[in-house]
Amino acid sequence: MTDVRQAITEEQWQRARLIWDYHQMGHDLAPVDVAIGLGSHDLGVATTSAGLYRAGLFQVLVFTGGNSPTTRARFPRGEAVHFREHALELGVPDSAILVEPNAANTGENITLSRELLAANGIRPKTVLLVSKPYMERRSFATARRLWPEVEFLCASEPLELDDYRKSIGDERLVLDMLVGDLQRVIEYPKLGFAIAQEVPEDVHEAYESLVRDGFTSRVIGSGRSSS
């Protein structure tokens, strides 16, 4: 196990970059009926959503998310509420935003957003999911499982891993989160939470190596949220 005070090695960062690249879907963006900004600790989701709205990719934007132990201090009124406020500051009109303030995990992000849209008479055929950079693949796999008739695209703030780790300020936490999301990509299809995604051998080896090194605070069964 890696001591929490031990510096992260370049080999570990190389493995993390493999996982980072895998998490991102690389979709070519196009106009869609609706965008859903998935709640998290990362305000970049709201910033990116606002930019894509101004670029004309959609006319309706849902922000979804309540609170979790990792976001309650930063977003005390709830993730979706704070994301909406940030998007308003960036020029998105209030009339374009719907707020879903209760979701506690990614599955609820999708199902409750779908219900909110339906309640407003909106039944989209195409949806853009805006998430943290390392959450694109998991959000895609979850949405395809829960809303299979919709075509999904994924987007996130265009950052390299080195820039993202600086923006978060806790390098070990970044690796823990990369590992935790990949574990969910691997395990959630077995539980019926997501569609299966092929994991390349080098990515799987990088994941297993980082688990052995102790980057496990966000894995299922660690005492953290499994959302």
C-alpha cells in the first residue's frame, strides 16, 4: 500500500493518464434536443454547459444533483442549484434552465432528469451529457442502460490530466477518483446499472496497479458513496 504522504510517482501518473483518456468518450458534438449537466464537486460542468449553450448546441439545459459528503460544504444549497446560479452568471437565461435538486447518484441524475423533462412536456431524442472529464464514459453507460431510446453525446471541460489535478489541488484524490470511476464502469453492468464497456488490457492493468498501490478511497465498499 502506498503511504498517503508518499509522492505520486511518474509511473503512477502514466497509468492514471491511460485511465483518464479511456474515461473520455471523444464524441464529436452536434446540436441536441437537451443537455443535462450532471452534479458533482466540479463547477467546470456548469461552465462548460454554459459555453455549449451559448454556442447554440441546445435550447434546454437541466442541472441535476442534490448533495453528497464531498459537495455539501462547497455547494450547501445543492449541486444543481449552484450550477444554475453559475450558468446564469455566464449568460444562460433562466428560461432555458430546469433544476432537478434531489438526485444522489448518476442513475438518479438520469431518471429524475427524464421525469422533470417529461413533466415539462419535453421528450428528447438526443441528449448531451455534461460531466466531469473522468465521468464521461460512466455517465454514458448509465444513461444508455436507463434511457435506451435516446441518442447520447458526452462532453466535459477540455482539460488535460495535469491541468485537472492542479485545478483540484489534491493529487491523490484525483487518482482515487479515476480508479473509483473505472471500477464502476467495470462492475456496474453486472449489477444492471449500466451497459457494458470494453476496457482495453493496458487500461485494466493500469487500474489494477493503482488499486494495488492503494488508490482506493473511492472504490465501492470503501465507505464512500457508490454513486
